[in-house]
Amino acid sequence: MAPKIGQLLVNNTIITEEQLFKAIELQKKEGGRIGSTLIKLGFISDERLVQFLSKQYGVPVVVLSSEEIDPSIVKFIPYDVANKYQIFPVSKNGAFLTLAMADPSNVFAIDDIKFMTGYNVKPVVASESSIKEMLSRFYEQQSEALQTVMDSISDFNDAGLDLVHETEEDVDVSALKTAVEEAPVVKLVNIILSEAITKGASDIHFEPYEKSLRVRYRIDGVLYDVMQPPMKLKAALSSRIKIMSELDISERRLPQDGRIKLKIRDKSVDLRVSTLPTLFGEKIVMRILDKSNLSLELTKLGFEEQALKDFNNSIVSPYGMVLVTGPTGSGKTTTLYSALSTVNKIDVNIMTVEDPVEYNLMGINQVHVREEIGLTFAAALRSFLRQDPDIIMVGEIRDFETAEIAVKAALTGHLVLSTIHTNDAPSTVSRLLNMGVEPFLVSASVLLILAQRLCRKVCIKCKVEEDIPESTLLDIGFSKDEINTFKCFRGTGCQACSGTGYKGRLALYEVMPVGEEIKEMILKGASTSEIKKMAVTLGMKTLRMSGLTKIKEGLTSTEEVLRVTFGD
């Protein structure tokens, strides 16, 4: 938009081509709009520019300092939006909202405000300096509230955080710079994001309630309160995040999904953003996808020796199905990505269908599910079979159709990796049968089932020995003979672990190879408990057993293992 106004001024011989060139060069360095840059250089006066815009676009001029402004009208437009577009609501008359604009040709601003407020917009032109003055005066309360928050988080730091736009040709870089310089809400959001990434959070929650607004981080699988910004900032914070995610800021009644790409200290981080209309405003959850934290080496994930050997044998098989099971956030995707990176060779064609694609991996063909246009897991799988694949990864088996195609692919010369939602490895068999897959197909196709959980590691900086009663150790699964052969530990809480006593996570694994004995039991219709007994007899370690091993190794605490596993 800005160069268009500049060219119009040249065409009307108000400024010269040379003056416009100089203004554009300065604008690239310092940001801002072309009009304010021309005024700053003395090539045109504030009044002359306003008069020109009024005549050019046929809209009246308004002198904001002489207008009586109703503060209730100002509340229609969040500060972040008003500052982004350099607009200010002047008055309301029936279904019309009079809007002072520095650039009355900005149809995007007019459309956004129309949808956001429900009023028809009547644009008037005002100088950019007078709009800034009104924004400062009428949003002063918000600025004071924000300053209180900024003071309370003065130790936080957002240095080195940059927003990366994937469609750079659509971005007004100068406007972005101006927004960062002028909008304190932008600074607050940057600080929240930067601090979350620094602390190793996996999710950020913005939660509006009737009388409060809460921000929480999920660190090592547990949610922690971070701050409670004033309610006055609710609309501004949500608008800023939606602008960053390229979502519709005027739509507050329907859920929306978007992405943000950030660069922090030369490291690229993706954020998956989800908005949800709740009773008191939009709840926003941001999932942080930091590829640098993705450990793709299977030996580092927490496998025990025999379990890792069984898992490795299954993922190098020429065909068959390997299933990973566990609740949301238990690290299933990381395990599958690790398996794929192990088998990702130049002579292998690997294809994945995911919802959504969390990390892009070189050498692997990844497809993002889009159910709204018919690109489901099942539809993608059918197409895969015509793409000459060797290995197929299905993000999740949710229904009979997907399960049926995956099983057939596993039986026709393809290795299929997938996830499924069950509590443990043996109950996965029942889940497939309940979906409608025939027992002989399950028996013939499934090579191995892996169940997993993530538990927090005791902080090594504040780790101390803990005295646990014998009766408690017996109750959680230890035998009488092994009780005196190890020590239990807990974290007392320190600066390194933010007072929690835990730092980092490790995985507990239950690996069940589907050998001849298990295959026979599936064909006979054995129950989940019978399959489990047989698997343990054959050497499978349950999730609880895996947890007990980690306690004996001094890596985690008894309460943490009790939190994430069931008794066997």
C-alpha cells in the first residue's frame, strides 16, 4: 500500500521521483509508513498529505483533537488492531462507525473492522501523528496495565526472537517493524514465547475466565502458572497472536488453527496455534515444535537393551506392521520419527500421512491430512500404494477403513508404522478386533506393538536420597529380595528445575513382539489379560516394570512412576 501513495504523490507533482526514492531507502532502514517518512524528511507537510489523501479518495478530513470521543466506542477495536492499521474509532451513528484512517485506501482494515464490530465503516482521513496521539491517550489504561505486567516479568528476555513469514512477498516489513517498536503488547507476546522456548515448554496456554486471564506453560508434561495479565489485555493479546498466525482476527465465534514460524538465536521454531471460543473469550493453545530438541537416536530415548533389540528387528523387516500406542503427549510421534530416521536410506521410499506434520524430515515424503477436502488417512493411504513405497507411516489408525488399508499394505510387501490409542500393548489387539479387523489379518500382519509413557527425570542439581517405606515399595511392584539393593531419589527444587525437583523426561517402554505364541492366542480369541500373561512369560517388561527399572537406576521418583503407570 505505502509505495502506491508515494507514486500518487509523484504523479500529482507534489514530490519528485528522487524524493520518493530517498523516502523508500529510509523506510527500509527505519520502518514506518511512506507518508510519515516523507513528512520526517520535510518533503511534504502533515496537513498537505492529509488534504491530498482526502481529495484523492473522496473522504472528509477530521481533526481528532477537536472531536468529542466516547470512550465506549474505543473499546470496539483492540489496541493491537488499531495500531497495526493506524486507525481510530471516532463516533457511531446507527449502523455506521466513523473510522479515522492514516491510509483511507486500506480496504483490508475496513473489512476487518466491519467483520469485527458488525458495523458498516465510514472512513475519514486524519494525520498519522494525530492518530498515534489518540491511541496513546485512549489506550493509556491498557498501557498502564501492561506496564504492571512488564515490571513483574522484568527478568524475562525476548532478545533474538524474530517472526519469520513464509510468504515474504505478502509482508509489509516496515509495518511489522513499526508495530514491534510501538505496541507494548507485541513485546509482551514476544517475551511469553521467548521464555517458553528457553524453559523448554511444549505448550503455551492463554486462558480467559470471568474475572481473570491466565497464562500457563506445559513443561515436562505438567502445566505451571506463569502470569495473570490484566483482563484489559485479553482482546489485544488474542488479536496479536492471531495476526502472527495469519488467522481471521474478526472471527471470534469459531475455532481456528494456524502456524507461526519464529527464529530465536539463529534457531528456527514452529508453533502450532489453536483458538477455541469459550464462555469468557478465546482460549489459545500454542504447541512449540522445536526441531533442535527432537532426539532421533533410538538409544537416547530410554529403551532397555532387549526392548531396543526387538524394536530394531521389527523396523528393518521387509513387510508387516509396527504399532506404537499411548495417550496424547506420550512421545509416540518422536519414537516413530526416530524409527524412520534409522531406516531412511537412499534406496528406500518412505511416505508418511500425518495430522498434522509436526517436523519435516529430509528424504521422507510427508503428507498433511486435510479432511475438509477429502484428504483423509484412508484416502492418502490408497494413493500411497500407487506411489511405489517401501515404508509407510500412518499418523494414527482411527477407524476400520484406515486399519483395513494399513493391514492390507502390511500384507502386500510394505512395512507400515502407525499409532493407535490404547492403554498398553496387549489391549491393542482387542482394539483392532473391535474396529472390525479379522483375527487372522491381525495375526498375519502385526510384527510388534510398543506402548509408552513419558515420566519426568529427577533434577540432577538438587537430587537427594529419599527414604521410602518397605511396604510402599512392595505395593508398587518391587520384590522383597531387591528392596535393599538400590536407593530412591527425589529433587528438592532449585533454580535449574524452577523449584519442581524435575528436569527433562525419559520414556518408559512396553515392547511386545507378536511371535508364534501370541499369534496363536489371537487366532483362538484369547482375552487381553491372557495375552498379557503370555507376553510377560515370554520376557516382555510392562510399563510398570520399566518404571521400576528407572527408579532403581536413580533416574526418576516412585511418585512419578505411580503417576504415569498402572499396577500390573
